[in-house]
Amino acid sequence: MEADPVRSPIRVALEVCPVEVGIAVLGGTWKLTVVKHLLEGGTMRSGDLSRTVPQASQRTLTRQLRELEQDGVVHRRVYPEVPPRVEYSLTELGAGLADVVAAMNAWGRVYEAHLDGQNTA
Amino acid sequence: MEADPVRSPIRVALEVCPVEVGIAVLGGTWKLTVVKHLLEGGTMRSGDLSRTVPQASQRTLTRQLRELEQDGVVHRRVYPEVPPRVEYSLTELGAGLADVVAAMNAWGRVYEAHLDGQNTA
DNA sequence: CAGAATCCTCATAGATACTG
DNA sequence: CAGTATCTATGAGGATTCTG
């Protein structure tokens, strides 16, 4: 099986530090949000994702999904139908991001609380 | 006390999803690596950090540190000496990133193993 | 419905040289 | 030693239009 080529930001990250690999894979805007929703919602269609992340332009969302697919995090299934249907789901590797998502989510909330504390104090 | 203004990527992330906040704060190249080393090494001087992340240009490293400082993750202490001495350490908020670093690090290793598996299989 | 093609703008980051 | 200033290049991401 022909594996997808590893994107160059990831190759760089691999040489620097394992923590940078996650940043390289998830660094694009919305990527982690997409992963989070796929973790929660299982399989989702393109339109579902667009509605879930309305701030992302369609072009950007598509690109992010393609990169996540290339990086082995997301699986893309195309149904040969009219009108077309495409479903996205997490690979095993992608499902392994659950801990990352949880840690990020928790810290994000701490950060929010921190900001609120600054304003209220 | 006058709080640093919240950088715009973070403001956007706050409106989208808590997981994006972490990405917004740590998204710059080397940032998570810096945090990881500060977690391990405690206080570090600029030169220490430069040597720890030799791939980063000095200008970039300085900017990243300033942003981390602005975001409340890193504390910067300047000693009024000649030659100058500047020490960086994590704030409480920054120390809270330990779980994120651990999760990222673990997943980065899984990712490496995944790539190796592809080549070996 | 899903996405490709085109155009545009701004932020990021590197290299280099200089300063207190 | 730590940092700033300047210049440059790359690319990420948005808006819009078009197609099977």
C-alpha cells in the first residue's frame, strides 16, 4: 500500500521533538475542532462539519480535512452517488488524539477562567 | 495591574471552541517545545533556550517568548546587569500545560511508531 | 452536495547586521 | 548576552465563482 507522503512540517517536527509533531499535525485553524467533533459525533458529512465550524471557509475546511487525511488522522469515504456524499471519520491514529483533545479542552477552560479572573479581580 | 491585551488569534479561538485556545497559544513553531523544556528544566536563560532549540532563529525565538509572556504562560525576569541576564520560567497558567505536553508527547511517539510501521510492514 | 480554480492579503518566520 | 531593525519569501487562509 502506497502511504501518503509525510508533509514537510511534520518531518521537521519529528527531528525536533515529539511534542511538535502534534502541533504540526493539528496546527491549522479548526483542525483540532474538527477532530473533537469527529470524536464526539463519529462519522460526519462535509455539510455537517461546515455547519459545526461555520467560521471556516469552505476552501479552508476542505484543505484542512485533506491534510488530516494525508496525515493519517481522518478517513474520507466517498459514495459514488448523485448528489455526492462524503463522510469523514477518525482513523485509529486520530482516535488516539482523545487525550490531547481532553487536555487542550481542559486547559482552554482554565485559560478562560484566568481571563475572567483578570477582569473581575 | 494592567493585564496584557489578549492576542486576536486567541480571541477568535475563545469564540469557537476551548480546544482552539490551546492551539492559538501554542501554535507558533517551537512554542510547545519551549514550554516542555521549561517544565523540565525550571528557569532557563535565553542562551539556554537558544541552545535547546537550535533550529529556531534568534529573532523567532524571542518573538515566541514574548507572545508566550503576553499570553500569561511564561514569566520573563530581567536582571539589570552587564552583561544582561534574562531568565524565563513558567507561570502557574503555563505549568498547567503539563497535561497538554504529556498528551502531545505521547501522541507524537505513537505517530512516529505509526510511520515506522508503514515503512516496515 | 462537495469541492476545484482563481485571486488576493496578511501573518509568520528566516537571514543578516547592528546595539546597549 | 540579549535583543532590535530591516528585508524578504513563503504560505495560510478568506472571498468568489464554477462544475459534475
